[in-house]
Amino acid sequence: MEMFQDSATWVLCSFLIFCFVMWKFGKDKVLALLDKRIEDIRKEIETAESLRVEAQELLAQYQRKQRDASKEAKQIVETAKEHAAEIQKQAEKDLKDLAKRREQQLSERLERMEQNARQEIQAYAAELAVKATSEIISRQMDEKTNENLLNQSIKEVSGRLG
């Protein structure tokens, strides 16, 4: 009976009794707590999985949007380059047309200036000729010759009118 006098034996017996009582009265509560904890963990895993799937869908959606935006940006850049090339061609054409018009206007202006200069020279020459003729006639003509010339002019004008 030394076995009952040893404290290790009593600790073992106490422990076994405690385990039996716990098993008998606390087993259902412990199992319910463990089942609840398992269920909570399962729900968290399901929530995490659904969030992961949703995040992957959002990532795929944003990647599609980014690809679409990149395509649209490339298209806009290409369209802008084409438009700029068209504008440049039109500007070059307009510049050539403007240069032609200016050249034509300058040519016409030079022609007008040339004609005006000719007319002025002719008018000046005619004026000089009339002055020179008047002066020559006035020096060489006396009063009697002037009277004869006047009478002759009057008869000539009368003949034409009559």
C-alpha cells in the first residue's frame, strides 16, 4: 500500500478523476466550442476565398480597362498625327497658293506701274512737243500768217459741219 502513500499516485488519480468529470460534464461544451470555432474559421476562409475571387475579377476588369485605354490612347495619337500631317499639307498648299497670288499681284502691279510710266512719259513728251511746236510757231509766225491760218481752220471746220 505504499502506492497510496506516494503523492505522485494521488496526483495521477486526481488527474484521472478530473479528466473523467470533464469528459462527462464538459465534453459537449468543449466540442460545441470547437465546432463553433471550426465553423467560424470555415466562414472566414469562405469569405477570404470570395474576396480573393472578387479581387481577381476586379484586377482582370482593371487590366482590360487599362488595355482598352492604351489602345484608345494609341488610336488618339495616330489620329492626331494624321490630322497634323493633313494640316501641314494644307498649310503648305495654302502657302504656295499665297505665294502665287502675291507673285501675280506683284506682276500686275509692275505692269500697271509700267503702263502708268509709259503714259506719263507719253503725256510729258506730248506736252513738250506741244510747247516746242508752240514756241517754234510763235517765233516763225507773224500776225498775217496767224490770220490766214485761222481763216483756213474756220473754213475747214465749216465745211465739215455743213
